[in-house]
Amino acid sequence: MTTVADAPFNWAMIGVTALASIVVSVITAWLVFVLVTKRQMIAADQMRRKQEKSDRIREEVHRWSNPILGSVRDLRGRLDNILRSGGHVALASEYQPPRNWSISHDYFIRSSLYMFGVYFAYAGAMRDSLSFELFETQQEKEQLLNGLKNVGSALSEFPAPDGCSGKDVQVFHLEQRAMGALLLLEDGRRCISYPEFIDKLEEPRFARAFQPLRDLLVGARPQSDCRWRRLERVNVTLVELDDICKSLLNIR
């Protein structure tokens, strides 16, 4: 039986228990709030980082898609003209255009040099600044680098892999990079214009840098000429690079 003397003690115990329960509830609620808030902050930070990465990738793709694919397709178009549409006749130094066709040997050679140079410029710039973020895997990055390498090797490899006979000319990797470097502007995103290129070809260092490529092109013809086979291999590797760029850079 509870006595009158015990009553204050019981009420005190009840009060302490109630207070402890309140404190525990408050602490528990605070911990839950902190944990939930922290998870929300982590999730928000992850979403922000993901968006920032997506923005960087989109910017990188936009930076390279037009110039590299444009230069590949321009060069492919010129090689197709040479190899399949009879344009090779204008490569001969003695070429005289037929009536009502204004193309000249000088124009055909200089514009071909420019298209090669623009490709070298963008290929070198992209190779030197590729971001791993642009690719899902290292394998994808290697695929693009190998595509660029194959085009360069088609121009530089010696001896010719198909055992052709006749005159051959190699354009070595450092020569390719030198031509590209001369055309690329300081921002690394644009090349000098064709009129500027024509003027600069009169300069000794420009003429010297582009001489190996000129030697490859001038007079190349389909009959018994290793240079012709070399240009065919370059065209094949450009087609392959075109497909790689469209796939990896998500270009159509």
C-alpha cells in the first residue's frame, strides 16, 4: 500500500521518466532530421555534380563535333573527287582546264593542301586535349585515338603495305603535326581562313612545311603509282574515322 510519504517520490519518478522520454524523443527527432537532411544534401550534391558533368560533356562534344567531322568530310570529299571522279587530272603540273571549266592546277593543289592542313590541325588539337569524361570507357577513347592514328599511319607508313611499284612519298607524323600547328589559331578552336593560307604559302616556313604533302599530291595518278594507293588508304581510314566520330560524339 502506497503511503502519503511515498506519493511525492512516485510523482518525482513519473516526472523524471516523462522528461527523459521527451528528451529522447527530441534527440531522436533531431537525429532523424539531421540524417534525412544529410541524405537530401548528398543526393542534391550528386545531382548537381551529374548535371555539371553532363554540361561539360555537352560543351566538349559541341567543341569538337563540327570542326573534326567537318574537316574529315571535307577531306573525304576531295579524295573522292581525286580517286573516283577524275579530279586527279588537275594534280598534274601540266594540266590545262577544258573549255568552260575554271579549275586550275594551282587552285586544286592549294585547296587540297588546305583541307589536309585543317584536318591535321583539328586532329592534333583534339588528340592533345581530349577529356576522359567525353567517353563511357577508356576503350572508347582508345578507339578514337586509334582512328586518328590510322589516318596518320596511312600517310606515313613505309614501306607501302601493298607492295606497289612506282613513285611513293611519305608524310611523316611530325610533318603532319607541323602543318596542323601552322594553321591552328591561338584559341585552339579555329584555323586560319583559306585566303590567309594562300598568302602564307608564299612564306618560306609554310612552303617548307607543306612540301612533303605537295610532293605526295602533285602528279599522283592511278597507273603504277604508289602515291595513288597511299591516297586510297588514307580515304579508307577517313571513312572509318568518320564512323567512329559519329558514334562516340553522338553526331548524325
